[in-house]
Amino acid sequence: MKKTNLLALNYNEMKILEAPEPKEVLLPLWGFEDKKDRQKIKEGTPVITGEQIIPGVFSTVTGTIKGIEPLFPVNTAAGNGNGSVTAVRIEVSEREELSPMVKHEPDFLEKEPVELLEKLNHANLGFCEDVETIKDVDTVIVSAVDTDPVQWVSQQVLREDKDMVIEGLRLVQHLTSAQQVVLVVPEPLGHLVQDAVNAEKPIKLYPVKPLYPNGLPEILVRDMANIYNLDNHLFLTVEKLAASVRALKEGQPFVYKVVSITDKEGSTNYRVRIGTLLKDLLALKECFLKEDDKVIIGGPIRGYTCFNTDIPITGDVDSIYVQHWDSGEVIHYWNNQCMNCGRCVRVCPVDLDINLISRYSEFSLFEKCHEMGVMVCIECGLCAYHCPSGRSLVQFIRLAKNQKMENM
Ligand code: SF4
Ligand code: SF4
């Protein structure tokens, strides 16, 4: 990587604490447009953990549906067009019942891939559309590198669940006919898995420097393409891999997510039930918000500011970052004028002239943004982080990208 001004990732150990079970969860029903599905979901309906609510959406708890409501996710591009998505609120029962569709298979490597993939799909861990797709995979990349400087999820799963991860590498070897399975580790943690990986010959270790944005999938794939055949690769995190082994061995669907939370008191790693409300998680950390405090879902560099804490922790949330106004931590981005310092261009890992692109987007010249390659942007946020004018560069990028999608 030729760029300078990269940010160091944290590599201190951060134990994962078990969050108490929530009293209620909120589950977004992504893609919930089918009227027939809508009629099936009724208030008062009991659900069990791992039960499919609509195709592709599974209940993460056992309980009773309390209501169906609109939810405004922080990434509005992910909503139903008006920025909202339908969600179900479920009151959690004291006794948990696991879906019988996720049976445990202690000797899972003796089962046929097609059977295992079906089980993983029922466990909310679908890797691929079907067994035919997974057969064509040439390289599997499994990453233990976190994707934000204030995040300890993948690295801590590797520390605490190393044996599950190694078993998971054997699982993906069994499921695919990949020529290589590559475990990407931050350099400081390579020693944890060196012996185990040496013993499993087709598995390769790919150490990366603990610098942001080295752990972003887009950067890894770009850099690794010089070494491996990635025409048809599969990218997984160690957390998803360990969860897959747990699903197959113990019959436990993917219902828990590790999340790093950082506020002025420091950082904590929790394992939380997916669907837990953000406000409940903040209360657990005793992080009580005041007016003008800022909550960012997804980390300070790449995340989205959220204005409502009655939203759920979903399976893709790795970190939450709280900036406190009274500690002077709140960073605001504005439409300030660009002073042509060129810092954003110097740090951009995909070589975009973002100083120009952002101005085109600002003045709704979206075609120009696309001519200059805005879709190549990986939204790493480095440009905005280093901009001395505090311009909202990532927002300009997202605006231009969404504009393109809306017109397609
Ligand atoms: S957010 Fe996009 S434009 Fe900005 S530095 Fe990252 S890749 Fe480059
Ligand atoms: S870093 Fe900010 S001020 Fe400097 S050129 Fe880029 S957009 Fe303009």
C-alpha cells in the first residue's frame, strides 16, 4: 500500500462479555414486500429461535410478536425506497426453544456439502445461494482483521474461539473445492494460529499490517489478487465461520453478535442477542446520552450517525461509537468550502479525485461523479477523516452513488 496517513488499528486484548438476554427484540424484515407474507405475520403469533419469519429472515429469540412497525435503518439506502423497512417487535419468553431445523451434527465433516449448506441456511448462516455456486469457488478468504480502528470483534473471536475457527477452515475446505483457503490475520496475532495452519497444508496464512483500511474486504481482495486466483472467491469473517461450526456442532443458529462499544469511559466488547435494542445496550454500558451527543453505528470512520436509539443491533453491526458533546469529542462534517489542499486525494486508497467528485455531487452534477469513477469508492472514510475543512465527503459520495442507483 503506497498511501500514507493510515490509521493504526487497536490490538490490545478485549474480552467478550455476555450481555444479559433482552426482554424484547426488533427484527427488520428486509425485502418484506410480498402481501401474502404480510398476512401471515400477526400480532400475538408465537415464534421460536431460528424459525423463519419470512424467506431469509429468522427469529433470533423465542417469544410472541408484539407488533409490526416501520423502522428507519441508519443506512437509508437499505430501506424500502422511502428509507424505511418493516420490522417485527418480539417479546422474549423466559424459556427458549430452538428450531428443529438446526439439528446438531457433531461429525459434520462426514456429511455431504449439500446437506450442510442447507443446515447453515436454516441457521441464518447462508454462505452461498446453492451448492452449485459454492462448488465454483476458487479461493476462500477468511478474515480475522477488524474493519475499523475502534473495533475488537474479529481479532477477539480469533483469540477466544481459535479452535472453532480452525475447524471452520476445514469446513469450508469440505464445502468448496477451493484451491486455497486463506486465513487473513493481523500481523501481531499470526503466532496464535501459525502451528495450526502449518498442520493443515492447503490453508495459507496472510498476515496484514494492523493499519486501517487494510482489513476492509475491498482492500484485501485488491491486494491478494496479486497472489491468489480470486476470480470466484468467497469472503467470510472468523466470526461467521466460528458461528457456522457452532451451528453444525451444537444446533445453535446465528443469533448472537459480538459488538464493540466505545464511549468516553472506554471500550467494551459484548456478545448480544441479534435484535437487541441499541438503547438497551447503551444502558448496559451505563452510557447515558445527553443532547448533542452523537452515536455512530459501524465505527467512527465508516459508520452512520443514528438519531434514534430504538433501533436493533443487526447481524452486521460490529461497533458502536459514542462521541460526547461535553468532552469535545463530537466531530461535525459540513459543506465547508474545499481549500484544495489535496489531502483527500493523497490518502484515497483507490486513487479518486475526491476533491472534485465531492464538488460535482454537491452541485448535483452526478453524471460527472460517475465519469470520474465514484462507484469505485469503497467508503473507507479516510478522505473525510483527513479533510481540514471538515467537508462531508462520504455523504457526497453516497449521494452520487444512490442517485445512480435510483436512475437505473
Ligand atoms: S471514502 Fe472513497 S474517496 Fe474517500 S478515501 Fe475512501 S475510497 Fe477514497
Ligand atoms: S482534503 Fe478537504 S479541503 Fe483538502 S482538497 Fe480534499 S476536500 Fe478539499
